Amino acid sequence: MSKTSKTSKPKSKRNSGKRAAVSAEAKQAIAPVRDLESRVEAYRELCRAYLKYPCVMRPSALTGFERRLHVRDTIVEDHAVRIDEKAEGAKEKFEALAASLYSFFRGTSLLFHRDMLGEDERMPTVLALGDVHPENFGIMPNADNVPIFGVNDFDDVLYAPFTWDLKRGATGFLIASEEIGGHGKKLRKKITRKFLEGYREGIGFYARHDKEASQQMRADNSPKVVRRMFKKAAKSRKAWLWGRYLNETGRGFPANEELTPISSRIKEFQGYVNEVAKQNGISPEGRAGELRVKDVCLRHGQGTASLGLARYYCLIEGPSKDATDDLIVEFKRARRSALEGLVPENDFFAGGEGDRIAHGQSVHLSNGDVFYGNVEIDGMSFMSRERAPFRDDIDLDDLSKKSWKRYAHACGLALAQAHARSDDAGELDYRIEPRILEAMEPDELFIDDILCFARAAVKRIKSDHQCYRRDLALGAFDMSQKRYR
């Protein structure tokens, strides 16, 4: 991308002058691959070559043993730091990926997007969510602490062709409706089609009415299937806090399998909270009280893609100071977007790591969570956001056949608003909706193309999953790749 900084090449290990004395162990030196950087740049070059030369082969064309090695290498590369550091949760993630096809799909975004390398260069660019699937839509707090429904995971946001989100979303609905919903081929197609039709309907609405900058999907104006989510998520803050997050005194976090208090770092995290407040103009008043950190803890075992990455919770004392209205601010390790170096180059820059994620939230959600921000902890980038009693995702097991279609349609509408806001709060300096509508014509051909892509992707993912399960059983992910002399 035009504004991204160029990555410096590693310095040569050769010495033009005197040779340094080395031990026997050093002669067998190994260099663990601890960062995606070198492979990201390699794939960026491959992307450029694919766009320049029509016969360049992409990873999606690999078959047999070569494909198995590609799957293995990509997953090891994506988790190299977690493997090398033997991070808590890494083993659990690998087991989760093996347990179901849908979990494998959710947790291997980099593998999925490398198969799309350079795709859809001619399509309009938006701030893409990057990881669209049925469970990355949900209920969350807005700036006024009112629950809203929309896209809710911004870890992979990047400026990219709008079709990238539609293709991953369609693939996700095909997999989830088969594995979780247990639906047949015809119904799976109808559900996925509803997602695409919802998106087309939403883009058409915002092209006509230009309301994406202010509209929100709340409990009073949402489709019926989403309103049920609001009812399920509704709970009092007091009950939520005391039922899960407060110890017997109400002054801090309890110690259990989910939470490990680290109260010795309260002063340090007070600084991080103050930094986020300064970034977002949060005043020490109102429901945030004095923005005083009461306690800090490590949060274990949350998420799918993020398992094994550090995550902290900060308990903020509420205005009543009676442990009934406290706030919880989460700090989660930020990762490089899985789309980095894979999308066709464009003129728009979303920011780096945690800042990029905060940018995604501010663009995709109208009047969203004010605690989204970016701080550096232990030399690493972390994103911040508020946890809330009504933050919740859909329970796909509870959906009826009709509800599956209605939910998919609602997700398409929500994604359309997120994309439409790329020219309101994002980097785009022109109206994007008319261009997307034009690019989707003729509608039936466009939808059929996305469905064909998704069916082919599901077939490939099923084969990849079998390779992964076999490799996991044989210990392929017990250590990261190393280069030997």
C-alpha cells in the first residue's frame, strides 16, 4: 500500500573481515521464523506478479502433498510466536481447529486469504472487515452504552475489494449452515444467498438515502431474529459483574480458570486507560466515573483466532463506587491483518496493528464503543475495547430454518452499512455505494459467481482440514519452522 513503510531486509550473516569464534552449538545455529514479515513481503511480491502476469500460479492451485505442505507451513507461520513462547492457549487453539470444520475456517483466516491473493483488482475498494462469518456479527455497546447490532471483530480490517468480505462471508455461511445447522445443500444455498441479497439491499438503501453515517440497528428497529438477540443479551450490569467478574469484596477480580488477578500492575494499566481516554476524548465523569483502575487480570481461553494471545481486563470504578456500575476495559494483543500483502495495492492506509483495529471500529460502526484504542504493552501493540453485560454473539444452534435465512439477511445489511461508511469515516474521498452497485451488475451473475467461489472454497477447506488433523496428530505444530546451516 502506498503509505505503508517498506520492510528492511535482514542483514547478511557473512563477515567481510575477521571470522568470529563460534562454539560447536553455534555452528549448528537455527533461526526460528518468529515473524510473518518475511513471508508477508514474499506474498506481496507474488500478488504484484499475479496482477502483472496472467499465468502466475497462486496457492489455491496447489494439490496433493504440495498443498498439504502449504497448509502446514502457513499455520505454523501464523502461530510461530505462540508456538515458540509456548503461549497459554496455543495448544487449545490447535485442538479447537481440529475439532470442527467451522472452527478450522474461523481460525485460519491467513490460509483462506492467501488463496485469494490479488483477486478482484478491478472491484471497488472499501475498508473490509477481513474476517466475515456468521459469528462476527453481534450485540455490543455504542458510545451511549446502548446495545446495537453490527460487525464486531475488527482484527483483520484493511482496505480491499468489497468482494473479499462477501466471499469469506458466503463461505462461512455455507460451512456453518451445514455443520451447525445440519441443513441440506439447497437450504445452505438459500441461506448464503440471503446474506448476499441483504448486502445488495443495504448498499442500495444507502445509495438512495445516504444514512449510513448515523443509522444503527437497535432493539427497536432491528429484524425480528436480531431483536431476539437483544432480549437474550439483556442483563443488569450488577448481576453481570457480581456473577462473573468481582471477588467477594467487590474491589477486584476473582482468581479462577478464566481470570488471574495481577493487581501489582494497577498503576501501569492506569496509564494505559488514561492513554485511551486521551485518544478518544473520554472525560473522567459520567458512567466512566473518575476512570480509576480498581484491578487488573489476565483473561484466559477466549476467542478462536486469538487463543494464545495475551489479553488483559481492567476493572474501572463506576460513578456510584458501590461495585454495581463498574466498567471493564479489555486490552487484547493486536495482530497483523491476514489480508496484508495479499490484496491488490491501493491508495488507502488503515494504520498499523492496534491503531488499524481502532480505525476499523470507528469506520464500521456509527457512534460505536468509545474505548476502542491502541496502546503499547511490553513493547507490543494492543487494542482496547469495553466489555459489556449485553455484548453477545448469535447462538447458531438456536436458529430455525427460517431464522437462518433471516439472520443471514440481517448480517448482509450490517456488512453493507460497514462498507458504506468507508467514504464517511474512512479514507475514501468519493461515494462508494453507486460504484458497488454498478460492480454487482448483473445481480444474478454476481451472486452466482460468489456462490460458485464459496462452494469451491468449502471443498478446498474440507481437504485442508483433513491434512491439518493428520499433521496435528503427527506433531507438526509442536515447534515452529527453523532454518539450519
